[in-house]
Amino acid sequence: HIPGCFAPLRKKVFCSLVRLLTEDHAMDEVSLILFWVTVTLELIYLALFILTIKLPNFRFWPPPKPRSWQFFSAWLIASIVIMNTLLLGLFDFDSFIFPHLTQRLWWAIGFAAVGFVIGAWSWSTFGLRNTIGVAHKLITHGAYKYSRNPQYISDSLSAIGYMIFVNSWMVCIVGWLGIFLNLLAPYTEESWLEEQYGEAYRRYKREVPRFLGRRHTKAA
């Protein structure tokens, strides 16, 4: 049969690809490509955030409509960045200056676990529509009683845990850029939230810190 004639060739090509991908220089090239693609996408995100903050007639995040280009591009970029960061942790593992894995593992687990708990608590009250940037209702209970942005805190802590675990200089750069975007994101959202919820949000904004801090409730 003809397929049987090509079996040795297919096996040879497959083995060659495996050998190519497992060679150090090939992995280094793949890592660099992933790194620069990810950094570029994060810088695009940063530029769009700044435009949203500075230009009153421009809005990238939160997206103005569920089916807008802003909605699809925001989540496409975020998905690619997350996927690339996970791959970089695999390809560039242990390239940085952190101690041996046995010494840093519990730190990584600690940050990731706290991030997961805060994220799960936030998600249970915030819901999908608010998470993806589509207005549903103003959430002020649960984790949002203590912070206006607990999901960004969760994402940042989880990112730190992953950076410690993989000990990659590439992941550290990408990760800290991502954390900076998490810190910047609320500034793109607050004017939009005021438009959506008016005085209810302004009162909430006065009483609850943006990230961490003491609540400022007036005595009855």
C-alpha cells in the first residue's frame, strides 16, 4: 500500500522535528520569539489603556459593547499573553537568579494560593458579565466590600507565585508588565463606572479603597 511506503519517511520527519525542538538553541529561539511577541502585545495594551484614560472619546477598556472590536481584541490579546507566559515558564525554566526550587516552592505556592482564594471569592460575587467588561450591576458585597478591585489583586498575586516558581527572567519581565497593567486598569474603568452607576458608584468609591486599605464609612 502507498501509505506504508511513506511510513519510514513520516517517522524520520517526526524524529527530526522532535530533535530540533529539544535542542537548546532551538528552544532559545522559540523562547525569544514568544517573549517579544508577549512584550509587544502588553505594550499595545498599555498604549490603549493610556489612550482610554487620556482621551474622553476613546474607550478600549471596558469595551463599549459586547460585540465591539475592543471586546474581541482585549480578550484575544489577554489570552495570547497568558498562553505565551505559561509556555515561557516551560521553555525558560530556571534561567534567573532565584534559589533552588526546593527553597522557593513554598513561596510560590503561598502567593498562588492566596491569589486563588481571593480570585474565587471575587468571582463568586462578581460574575461573568462584569468580569469580561459588560455592565450588569454594581457589586459592593463579598470581596468588593473591602477592595474595589480584588480580581486584579488576585491576578497579581498569582503572577508573582508563577514567576517565583518558574524562575525565568523572561517570565519576570512579562509578569511585572502584566502586574503594571493590573494596577493601571482601574483608572480606565472608574469614569465608565461613574457613567453607568452615578452617585451609587461615587459613594462606593469614597468608602472602599481602590486596592487595599481601610474602609472610610461614615458613622450613622
